[in-house]
Amino acid sequence: MKSNKPLLLAVSEIGGYPNFTPLYESLGFEVIAATKMRKVLQLLKKRIPDVIVAEFNYQSDFRDRTSSLESLMSVVQRYPEIKVVIFYDKEHKEQLAKLQARFAITESLAFPIDTSTLSKVISSFQGMCS
């Protein structure tokens, strides 16, 4: 059964930070969490989230891209209404900027993630969700 709440997809491939699911739920979102990009891409064939929160994990060993986030963003660009929040390491800001030049990323937050800032960002999407 589909919830009337807006859907937030939380993608945590590496993690190492708090689980923000309780925060997202307290802000009125139904949350689906995933840890593998392949699973995320399969999920997007079934349900389109209102918000996606994901990590930018720069991988210099990739030949044709900077991270698995590019696979996600290539699908998400077909749905401009999706709000995308990216968590990133400050040392990879330059590589993230290249990704932001190619894809619409609504907000990017550097580690460590400030809970109050994240809450404000996610709350700001409430009125924009279908």
C-alpha cells in the first residue's frame, strides 16, 4: 500500500555517519534506505521518490566517471521534480563541482553533516513534494 507521505530515498553506500532515517520520518517522509547502487536503480523503475539523499564517493579508479552517483544522476535527470541532496567530503569538493556542472543537485552538504542544517534543507522540500 502506497503512503500519502512524500517519499525520500536515502542512499548510503559507505556510511560512517548517523542514520538520519528518524529525522526524515519526523519531518513527514516515508523513507526507503538502500546501500547498493544497483538496488537503487532497480527501485527507481518501480517508484519515483520526491527527495534523494546520497553520498558522493569519489573514485579515482573509475575510467569514465567519478563515482557511482553518476549512474543515479543519469536516471534522476529524467525527473527534474526530484530534489537531490548530496553528502560529500570537503577534500572532494572540486570533483563534486564537476558533477554539479552536469547534473541538477539541489543541495550539497559537507561532512560532518550538521543535523540542524539537514533538517532545514529537508523541511524546505515539504511544500514542493507531490
